[in-house]
Amino acid sequence: MAGTKVTVFTNGPLRVEGDFSVVDQEGKEFGLGGRTAVTFCRCGHTGNTPFCDGTHKRQPFASVIEARDLPPKP
């Protein structure tokens, strides 16, 4: 979608901003309460799956992120 930005935080969550929707595996949409930005858990310890609740700050979780080019699609 145009106008959507995803930021991957070192030792933290994925933040999605812009024009987007979030659906479960059945295609049912999450109600986002008018939010135009949400954060998704990467550490696996959140109490609000799939959204981040800040637990990564209290649990051991390390994932250093640096932008890079992906290899060409096969």
C-alpha cells in the first residue's frame, strides 16, 4: 500500500504507520480504534499478541537490525 512505512527497531518491535489494515489468518480485521500506527511484537513475550506491550524491555531479547538489500527473488 502506498504511504505505509514499517520500521524495524533494534531489540524491539516492528512499527507500522500509514494506511493499512491488520487481519488474522482467516481474513478477519482487527479493530484498531482509529490508530494510524501500531507496533508488532518480535520478542514473543507480549501479553497483547500480536501487538507489542513493551515486554521486550523486561525480558532478554536482542536483535540488531541494519538495513540491507535482499537477494533477487528466484
